[in-house]
Amino acid sequence: MKNLSKNVRDMVDKRPAGQVFSFEDILQGKSTRKKYLSIAKELSELQRLQRITRIRKGLYFKPRKIEFTKDLWAMKASGADIASYYRRKLNGKMYVTGAPLFNGMGLTEQVAVSEVLAVENPPKSFEKERVFFVKSKCAISDDNVKFLQILDCIENMENVSAKEPGEVIDSLTNLAILQLKDNEYSELMDYSTYYMPRTRAVLAAILATIGKKQLAMEQKKTYTQNSRFEIYFENSKILENKEDYGIYKVH
């Protein structure tokens, strides 16, 4: 097993410093129990030598030198390191949501202190490193991410830091929804059916406000007609007087 031991060390050495990797990355496909145990033993030895650190079962981190220092090394993976690993692993089958999305969309100036990723089959979150996974509403593809992100913002409009829901909806409409191509509105409506009725109602109100009344009426058919959704908002051009779509202002 000397060759196997050398191969494991060579594979670790070739990885960039600061990279998160998994046991499966080293195992590379099917294996015998003997090989599996030998790799596990070698990785444990590399941990003892502080050439790698273990994040959780089956997940490791290769330390990196701290910038602008002479001999200081970062021995623990950051949330960004872990998120980067899952972006590589999931190969596009994920997208940023939650607080990082709100900031990235320009809905708030509050900088997110956590990573929040929507995935189809979420792994356990890394609470200490502040990396959180949530289950996506539907299958994720390169083509539908922007629609799902818009709908996530609508559904979570009360959770945007330092902004009230009306401000969030007005900003989202100007920054994202009005930027869609004409043929993309129907796609946005199709994906909204995976979301709560209230989210669908707000989208109907938005469509009505931006002059797409026919689409708004079609959207209204996706939820119960006598539904009543109470939302707290102030000075919203989008949500004001939208009782026709079941939206009522909470005073």
C-alpha cells in the first residue's frame, strides 16, 4: 500500500491551498474495503501532520497561508471556502438565495454575514461557518435561476434587512422584473406556481402595475379568488390599492 499512500499524498499536494475537498474526491470511483480503509488511514495521518484539517465526516480542508503574514496559516475552512466547494460539486444545480441574494440584487445595502444556497437535495448546513442550505422549490437549471431568485425575493420580502416589504417589491420590480424580456414573463408566472399563493398574488399585482393586465388576470387564476393576503407596506407604488388581487394593507 506504499504506492497508495504516495498517491493520496500527491493528490492532496496537487490541490490548491485553501480548497475544500471530499473523501470521494480522493477515492475516485468504486473501491475495495481495503483501499477505502487505507485512504482513510492516510487522510488521518495527514490530519495529524496538519497538512489537512477535517471539517466534518468525509470533508477536508487544505490550509492556506494567511495573506500578508510570514508564517501564519489558516487551518479552518471559511464559509466562502465551503460554499465554493458545493458550487463546484453541484455544477450549477444551486443558486444563491436569502440575505446574500437580497444584497446582490440591490434590495438592501446590508452585507450578508452568511452563505445561503438553494439546492434540490440540501446537505446538512454548517452553522458554525454560517453556510446554510435550503431546498429549492423545483429542479434547478441555468435557465430558471433568475426566475427562482426573483420569486424567492417576493416570498421573503419581510426578511430583507432595513427595508419594509413595499420598498422591497418596488425595488425588485425596477431592478429585475422590468428587465425581463417580453417572452420571459410567462416563464416567471409558470415558476410561481411552485410558490405560496401570497407570492403568486404579489406577482399578479406587480404585473398589473407595470401594464401587463392580461398576464395579471391569468396569474390571478393560479390562486383562490376570494383569498385575502395582509401585508405591511408603506408608500409602495406596486402594492397600493391592489385589493383586486387579494392584497390588503396591514395598518
